[in-house]
Amino acid sequence: MFPVNDLTVLIVTFKTNHKILDDCIKSIDGKSKIIIVENSNDEELKKKYEKNFSNIEVFLSGKNLGYGVGNNFGLSLIKTNYALISNPDVVFENDFFSYIDDYIKQNTDFDIMGPMYRKQDYASHGYFEDLKNISPQRDQGSLITAHWIVGCTMFLNLKKFKNRKLFDENFFLYFEEFDLCRSVVLRQGKVYASKKLYVNHLGRKGSAATDPNYSIETEMLRNWHWMWSSFYFYKKNFNFFYAVKTMYGKFFRSLFKMIFFRVFYNEKKFTMYYARFSGIWNSFLGRKSWYRVKSLFQ
């Protein structure tokens, strides 16, 4: 039995462009099991991919669960010891799954492992300043000790977790992976970035946000949740006053710019800063991450 049979790839989608999803699937080793959680009732997508790919199962959630809840739902369906969470706008390099196979064969001791990017547009991994004495940065062969990895691709050793509800479901979008990785580091678990695993992440192409008809709405969604999740992350992992101290500058800048662009009739800029202001304010008040875009859910 190939160790790759002990791996399930999990992809959470939401009305994703089929060409983008196809490119992701084609880059996955054909022996790997794939579960797609579609955050809608898209029966056509389910029929298409289950008909054309014998190794794919599609589950329809019926509504947009977001990143964390969608992945928790998918993880609850996985029967293998290893899972690879992937955004649908990720393309894996040719040898990616050969190296995954090696890590499994060698029974590598890890909780979470992330890839690297050829393009250095943003960091693939990093460190929490307050945890610098816990799991400090160091190379261990092909692995780099890290405190967090980016959530677009997460290789998980499920044997290291007590249950499959890994992500805090209070988050809808953003910061879920930082929160999960931080909890692993605090319990002395092992988070790594691999110098052998490479992916191409398109970025912001994994959902209905690719539709230009929704450009303003999706910008509002992103800005609202980025700010809500930022405040919530700091409040949860440090304390309320730390969150206020960290976020008050963004709050007042958003308020000022919201008023400025309203006065000068720049509707797009106004809506963006209104979303930022509202996201922080709602998180400050302890309200749930409630904001959604109605037309995206029809």
C-alpha cells in the first residue's frame, strides 16, 4: 500500500471558477483521495466532478460556512491519518506529492506543515514575537521550524489532534490558520515550513470573488472580516486591552477616511473604509462575525 493512500486532500470552494478548480485538481497526484466541500447547493458542480474524477467526493454544505467551519466539516469526513487542506486557487508543483509521500513514509514528526512559494509576494511562514523562546527558528534538514504558515495549503498530521474540529468557528474569514498554529505551538506541537514543498497560489481567486460583478461587494466582505478577525484574534490570544491598543489606529483611520470619501463622493473608497470601521466596531462590541453579501448567496 502506498503511503499516499493515507492522505486526503480537502478543498473548500464557494462558487469557484471551474477553470481555476480544474487546474488545482489536475496538479494533485492521481492516487490521492480528494474531498471538495462546496459552500452552496451547487448540484451541477457535484455531478461534474464526481462523474469525471473517480477519486473525488463532493459535499454540499447548503450555505457559505466560511474557511474554518468549511474545513472543520470536511475534516470530519476524512478517514485517513493525514490531510492536505488546499485553497482551490493553488497549483502544486510536479514533485509536491512525491515529497509528501516521503514525509509520510519516514513517519515525520509534525503537527502542521506548510509549503514555500517561488514568488516572494508574501511570506509563506513566520513567527510570533511573544513566542520567540518557544520553537525558535531553525533548520532541520528540509524543514524550517515556524510559528505559523499560510492557510492556503496546510499539511496536517491528524494523529496529533484530539478531534477534527481544528479551527475556531467564530472566525468566518482570515486569521484562522494563525490561531490554529499558535495553539499548536503553545502546546509544544511542531509547525514547519518545508523547503521541498512548492505551490503556486494565485490569491483571491478561490470563490465567487473572481466575478467582476461582485468586485465592490467582495472588497467590503474582505475588509470587514479582515478587521473583525484581527481584533478577535488579538482579544482571544492576548486580551481585550491589547486588541484595543493594536487596532485603535486602524479604527480611527477608517473612520476619518470613511467620512472624507463620503464628503468627496467616492463611493468605492467610502464603502471599503466603512467596511473596515464596521468590522472593528462589531468585534470590539463582541458581536459575532455576521457580515455577508446577500447577492453572493442567491
